[in-house]
Amino acid sequence: MRHIAITMGCPVGIGPEILLKFFAQADEFSEYSPVILGDIGVLQRCASELGIKAELLPWKPGAPAHKGQIPVLELSHLPARDLFWGHPTIATGKAMVSYIEKAVSLILEGTFSAMVTCPISKASLNNAGYAFPGHTEMLAALTRSSNYVMMMAGSRLRVTLATIHCSLASVPARLNKEILTALIQTTDTALRQDFGIVTPRIAVAALNPHAGETGLFGHEEEDIILPAIEKMQATGIQIQGPFPPDTIFFKAATGSYDAVICMYHDQGLIPFKLLHFKDGVNVTLGLPIVRTSVDHGTAYDIAGQGLADPASLAAAVELAALIARNRDAAQRCA
């Protein structure tokens, strides 16, 4: 039996709730069994307050888990009754970081095959003393990875991003041919290796309206984006563009492309979440480990109220298992 680590996320967000609901709804795990890295006391409090039946067990390597049981590798012992839903503290921030750090180290040691992350608060992350804008950048630092890519994946649409957590005004200055060629290469490799697509079809969204209208609305398409596309086409990658952003996502969602390269965060996430608001998955490409995540935040406004939906978590666990399986098969064939 292989195992997937699921980090609990912020202890006072919706992470504990979606975890309990996910396990309550899940069938038996045949190949990749999930294990929570978190806090049993916090999970017990959540289960009690929301009326969720949960048999929480301390997990040890090799210990089997049966339907109805929830294995937990306990990494913090927070005073659960003294915490307030939606109100993170420095202690909860440090705890959520400890889950992530331990998951990475155990994957690199071979104890776990993949990790799935529940949502964290970026503000809480920084208040706890960790100067990262989010999960993606933290995982890149922990794995010493420089060529990492954020992908949002769903059954109808996949997008990868040239820039992630930065102001919209700074996007044009951050784009260059080298960044885009590396992004295209990483996206193509992941679609082949992780998603099992033999010949991926990739589209590139333009930065400007009407793909710049031959320079009338901007020159990034002619000066940066198109040269990167042509360089990658010369290597055999099936990539086309740059396409006007107001049409390319419809074409991809209806089956013409396997992924869309996007120039900035909201360009890709707005159409993606329109289609996959509940079941989308965040995947970090370019890491030596498998990492997927829910595509939503801590939802402090509804934490502890029983309103959180575990659909994205279920999809993230399923995709993590698929990627781990594909990578294992590739290693066996190598």
C-alpha cells in the first residue's frame, strides 16, 4: 500500500472540515491511501461541533486503515478549545507550516508517494515568519526547485501561468522569451509524464486584447510571445498562438487543446473557476515531488459552520494518485 500525505492547512480554516467530509464520503482506498498530517485535537473538535462521525487514529508507517478510520500523523498539539474559527494566530500559522515541511521531507525519504495540500492563509504564513507569497513558492524552496509552474487542472480545462502572485501592472516587465520557453517545456513534459497524454496540444493566450492587433494594442505578442512559441515548435512541441484571450478558453474547454499557457494569474483562473469552481485542482509542475491542492482558500467566513464542500479535495487526491501512478510506471519503464 502506498500513501498520500494530506496536509491539514490552516487549523482554523475549512481544512479540518473538508478532510472529515472527504473521509466520510470516501470508499476503500485500494492503491494510494491518504494520511492526514495535522492535529488530532483540532479534527476532533471540528467533528464534534459539526456532528461528523470520525474515528481518528494516530498513523504509523505500514499501519493499515479501514473504511471509517482516519489516519493522522499528528504534528501539532494546539489548544483546540481555545481557537476561534476564522481567526488564525502565530501558533496556527507555525503549525500549518510544519505540516507542509514534514510532508515534503517524508516524500523525499520515500515514505509518501505524493502530497495534497489543504488551504493556507498567505497572511498567516507571513505572520508566522515565513516570507513566501504562497504554497507554490514555499514548496519550490523546500525542494530547491527553480523551474516550477502553477497549473490549474479540471476535466474540461487546464491552464498554466507565466506569472503568479504579482501585481497586474508588473506583468509585462516579468515576461520574456526565456520564461515562456521554460514554461512551455515544463507544461508539455507534465502533460506527457503526469497526465499520460502522448502528444499534447498546447495553446498560448496573448497578453493584450485581440492578441495585440499587430502592435496596435501592444508589442509583447510580436516581441516576446511569438518568438517563444516558434522556438518550441522547432523542438517538435505541438503549440499554437498567441490567441486572443477572449476566444481561446472556449476552444480549449471544448476539446481543441489540452492546456492553455496564460500570461497572468487571473487571465487563467477566471475562466478556469467558471468551469471548475467546485472540482478544480491546483498542481505544481516542475517539482521532484507530486503535489496537488484544492483550488480554493481557507474560507474563514464559513469556517466551522458545516458549509464547506470537499469536492476539490477529492479531485486533488484522485489527481495526485494518477500522477504518482504515471510517474511510477515511467520509472519502471526507464
